[in-house]
Amino acid sequence: MRLFSLLSLPIWLVSTLPAITTASDASPPHLTPLKYANTSTLLNVAYYEAGPSNGSAVILVHGFPYSIDAFASVVPLLTEQGYRVIVPYLRGYGETSFLHPYTPRSAEQAALGSDLIALMDAIHVDKAIFAGYDWGTVVVNVAAAVWPERCNGHVAANSYLIQNRSTAWVPLDPDSEALRWYYYVFLTARGAAGLASDPKGWARSLWQKNSIGWNFTEAYLDLTATAFENPDYVDIVLNFYRNRLLYAPGDPAYADLAARLDAQPSISVRSVTFDPDNSVVFPPTNGTATAKYFTGPRCHFELPGVGENVPYQAPETFANAIFAVDDLPLKGGHYVCPQSL
Ligand SMILES: *[C@@H]1O[C@H](CO)[C@@H](O)[C@H](O)[C@H]1NC(C)=O
Ligand SMILES: *[C@@H]1O[C@H](CO)[C@@H](O)[C@H](O)[C@H]1NC(C)=O
Ligand SMILES: *[C@@H]1O[C@H](CO)[C@@H](O)[C@H](O)[C@H]1NC(C)=O
Ligand SMILES: *[C@@H]1O[C@H](CO)[C@@H](O)[C@H](O)[C@H]1NC(C)=O
Ligand SMILES: *[C@@H]1O[C@H](CO)[C@@H](O)[C@H](O)[C@H]1NC(C)=O
């Protein structure tokens, strides 16, 4: 926007202006230093934490192929308002590591949701607002649905992504299937070899294809790609898609929870959901089709001009969603949703 307004200035004036700080600068904001916690799900979870230790907790959950740095500009907006903010790397990403070599590298929805609660247990956080996008939506959906007593509010892009495995082979229309091309490539040995040899190239391709008009910088891609250097990254990414398409079994340790999730449990805690308009794989909706999954207060929004990586592309909007959920009543009763985020 600022760049556009510059274009209307005379050339001689532009050349005398000081350098403008834009997203193309060399160092995009980076969440560091990290903390570490061992969990009952047998991970050493690397996470960033900021804000007052007695503040109301918010846990921010990233997606694929992204990293915790997607939230770098969201975190200060929350800490300024007194929130304690926790931003974990998912299993397979960044410095989060498996404690044991033989733990199945499962990325099934039951495992990812369990990791969030296990991290809360490990760092003694009783209750938090959960907010996520992409894979992070799966995580916060599962954690909020199954452990409502741990959830003080739920914020999710694309509303509800808990899967009933019985529907895994029910096709969408051809155009929607084509947008999911990478799910199917990841079923193959060729896809596995490709992701292993060039994880950054895959991220670039997916960022370009999955968000309309997103002019991300090479510096932000470079920063994010450091999260793909994890030795379990490829296994975890492949397993996420293979498990959802029934080409990889789940970890038996989560069999009971996995079966429970097949029933697509409803989310009873207060929720704010949104669909970014420039997201390709999950096109924007008005939220009515997913209303049946929300039994508590819920507000839904469409986000114009925003792509899949909502916290990075629209940090104020993402933070506003958290403030909005915190304004909703905990149970039912009267509430009014804001006009927009
Ligand atoms: C996590 O567990 C590992 C292996 O048992 C141990 O070496 C490490 O010190 C633990 N880390 C924390 C933060 O407790
Ligand atoms: C947190 O602790 C600070 C310093 O003791 C205090 O001023 C503040 O009111 C506390 N905040 C909450 C939410 O309890
Ligand atoms: C991204 O860059 C293209 C080409 O420079 C431009 O046409 C487009 O408006 C930009 N999009 C955004 C969202 O800034
Ligand atoms: C999952 O979906 C199938 C097919 O629509 C349905 O028959 C089944 O009842 C669902 N499973 C559960 C546990 O709700
Ligand atoms: C929401 O979208 C659905 C499907 O596109 C449509 O049938 C419905 O009328 C819309 N509802 C509202 C309240 O706009």
C-alpha cells in the first residue's frame, strides 16, 4: 500500500526519501530464544514464550509448510494486552524432537492434538486460548473438542477440519481434487524423494499456489525453511497426508482417541472462526456449513485480501480474533459478534 502511494510522487522526491522498512527487508521478525519441554507424548517440544507469566495464556499453532515465525508480528500485539503467549513448533518442525527413535512418526490428528495438551501439562498451563491455521486448525480443533476444560477460547482458520476417516475416500469435484495435487504426490516414493531433496522449493511452490496474490519475500521463505531442517520433517509431512487418505495407519497409542475423532466431536467452547478469501485449497465460506460443529458461542468472518498464512499476512486481524473470542461469553447466553475483525 505504501509503495503504491509512493508511485504517485514525483521521481525527484522519491529519490530523496529515506529507505522505507518493508517486508522485503533482509531480516523478517524471528521468534527467539526458544524454550524446551519434554512431554508425555514423548517429544522435546521447542517453543517460544512471551508476555507476563501470570497473564491469560494463548497458544498459537502454525501450519504446513510454515513455522512459528508466522506469528512473529502477532505475539507483540497480544503481549501488549497482557497475554502470556506460547508458540510451539509442531512435531517434525524446527527444534521439536522425538525423545525416542522408535516412537512412530505419526502426524495423525489425534497425535497432533494430544501434543498440545501434553505441552500444557509439561509447562503447567491449566487453561489457554488455542488459535491455529492450516495444520494448526486440526490441532486446536482436536484439543478444544476433546479437552474443553483446558480451553479458554478457540480460534481457527477454516473453522473445522477434524476428519471422519470413513469419508477419506469420498472424492470432491475434479477442480477441488486438482488443488490437492500435493496430497497425492506425497503418497508416492517420488513425492517423498522430492520433499526430502528440496523442502524449501516445495514450500515456495505451495505458497505460490495456495494463496492468491501473496508477495512473500525470499528472506521470509529462507527463515521459514530453517524449520524444515528437522530430521523428522519429511516423515511427519508425508504421514499427515498419508494418514488422512488412509495410506498410513495411525500410532496404536492414539487408537482410542482416533476412533473418538471419527465421530467429529463438536466444539463447545467459545469460538472465533474465519476463512481467508485468497486461500485456494479451502475456499471462503460464510460459516453456515460448519455451524453444526459449534455448540457454544461462535462468530465467523471472511477475511478479504488474506491468503492461507493468516497470522503472517494479517497479524492485526489474527490478534483481533483472539481479542474477539476473549470477549465472548464462556457459555451460551446473549452475545453480539463484531462486524469484522
Ligand atoms: C528431556 O529429556 C531428555 C532425555 O531424557 C533429557 O536429556 C533432557 O534434559 C530433558 N529436557 C528437559 C527440558 O527436561
Ligand atoms: C500479574 O502480576 C503483576 C505484577 O505482580 C500485576 O501487576 C498484575 O496485575 C498481574 N496480572 C494478573 C492478570 O494477575
Ligand atoms: C504482488 O505483486 C504483483 C506484481 O508485482 C502485483 O501486481 C500485486 O498487486 C501484488 N499483490 C499484493 C497483494 O500486493
Ligand atoms: C463417519 O462417516 C460415515 C460415512 O458418512 C458414517 O456412516 C459414520 O457414522 C461416521 N462415523 C462416526 C463415528 O460418526
Ligand atoms: C451461506 O452460504 C451458503 C452456501 O453458499 C448459502 O446457501 C447460504 O444462503 C449462505 N447463508 C447466508 C446467511 O448468507
